[in-house]
Amino acid sequence: MGKVSSFKETGLARRVRVRTPTVRPNLRNQQRVDVTIDVTVECDDGGCMNCRASNLSRAGLMLSCDQQTVRQLIPNMLPPAPGNWIEVKTRFPVPVLPAQPATVFAEGNIVHLRRISRDEFQVGIQFSEFEGNGFDYVDKYVARLLAEQKVLEEQTPE
């Protein structure tokens, strides 16, 4: 490669746009709602951990955990590789009626791990199977929260 003798010559070069990492398509096919739900997670070895869900969708949930809990869920603390998911069972309450919460039992896979701060991690679980009417409960709860969110957005003046 030769050296450029002046900037005038580079003005004729074709410009190439670089796509920044923040401009990524949304690969999620389910809408998420922000929640604060206590979730019990059971690993293959039978150990149970308590975490808090920060969002929920019909396809999965996002947990907020400390480092000790993540070490129990993911021993090597490395994000799971595609296809090598970590199987877990989850149990969490969903308010079917305001005064009557139902407990949902769902099997799923840990598909995501992200460090937020020194002792805070996000763990993404994708549901694979529900027990009983679990999917219906989650579906109705998410639909209700999305409808409430839409009403609030319509009422908020710009």
C-alpha cells in the first residue's frame, strides 16, 4: 500500500458507514414488562436459590442476582454458549386476581448472563415448559400489565 500524498486524493475515496453496536435489531419476539417478583430457582443438583425478577414476558424472565447466587447457578460464571443452556426450574407467584396469586412452575434454560455492577448480575431464563395453567397465568398477567402501561402512556401529556 502506498502513502497518501494529500487529503485531496482521499476525498475521492468511497465512504463506508460503520454500524455502531447500539443499532441492533430487537431479536425478542415477546414484549417484556417490568416487574418485581420473588423467584425460586432450582438447579439440576437440587439446590434452590431465591432471586428477584426484574422483567417478565411470555417467553421468559430476567433475574437480578448477587455474585454468590450466580456462582451457584452458573459455576464457571461464563455466559452460556448457544445450544449449551443450563436447565433450571422456576417457581414464582403471579397475581391472577388482585387478591389471589397463583404459583407458576416453569422449566427453562439460562440463556443469558450479564454483569451489571460488582455484585449485581442479570440472568436471563427462557421458558421451555409450564406446569398446569402456568402459561395462561403468565400470558394474562403480562397482557394486563401491557394494557395498564398503554393506558398510562395515553394519559401522560407530552
